[in-house]
Amino acid sequence: MIPNLGAMLPALLEVLSYVGTGVTVLADRGHGLERVYLNEASAAMLGYTIEELRQLPVHVSIAPEQLELLSELSAGFRAGKPVPPALEYTGVRKDGTRIAVELALSSFRIPDGIAYVMLLRDGSPHTQSRLSLLEADRIGLVGALAAGIAHEINNPLTSVLLNLRLLRRHLNAGMSLAAQPAALRCLDDIAT
């Protein structure tokens, strides 16, 4: 029996925070975004503690030149336009520096608006070069698959090459009638 997802949620959020994945839930009720939940990794990415970031309006952590676009997107989402699965934006850290943020995004309707569940990660070039465990695992699986395919192709090719070399020897030796059946067997082996 699978446990209730609600009971598993705190453990899942703890694991995501432990591996440095920011989790934020925002509510959009038509009068600005409000933070409903955020984890330690999400606050740390912007240089805040959870308590500090909870006290600030959402727009403080977003680059000013992107606020109008955010407002347009929010209005469209509230009106029923589809929410994209991923977005990038420029965040503003506590010290005023900017940070590229990549987020995976999902949404659900709430009685008076829409809520967004976001998984955030630092999209800066220096962190993009580090692979997540999942990405590294996927690359490892692709490598293992490629090695298996290469092995499966190499075995028949080895047989073909050996038979071609043997056939060449027979042809160069001025093949007699007695040697023709052996040469034909080589050709048959290659063809199968």
C-alpha cells in the first residue's frame, strides 16, 4: 500500500532542500504574488533566511525590468492561458547582485486565483557546468546503453571481417574446386 502523499510531502521537501533545490509556492489572487511556502534552499539562493524573505514582497527579489512581463504572464495564467513547465528569470539577491534563476513550474487553481509550485535552481554559468545527480545518472545510462549497442554491433562485425579475410586468402590462392565450398560457407556466414 502506498502511503498518503500528504504524509510524504514534508520528507520530500526536506530532501529537495538538502540537495539544494529551492522550492517556492506562490499564490496569485489578482493583487500581486504572495509567498505561501519556501524552503531554506530557495531563500539561500537569494541570500536571505526564510524569515527575512517571507517578510518581503515577491517583486523585491525580481529584476525591475522583468516585473511588467511577470504581471502580464500572471494575468494570462489567471485568465486560463497555459503555464509553461519551465521559465528563467533574473533574481535580485539581498546584497543587490543579480542571479539567473531557472525554475520548473506547475500550477493549480485555488478558490480565489491560482497557485504556482516552483522548483528553483541557480542558472548562473558557473553552476550550469555542475550536473545534478539525476542528470549525471541519465548520462551514465545513455553511456551504458551506447556501450551495449556497440558491443552487439561489434560481435557480428568481427565475424564478418574474419570471414572476409578467409575468403580473400582462398581467392588469392587461386581457388580450386575443392576450396569453393569453404569460400561459399564464408559468404553464407557473412550474409546471415
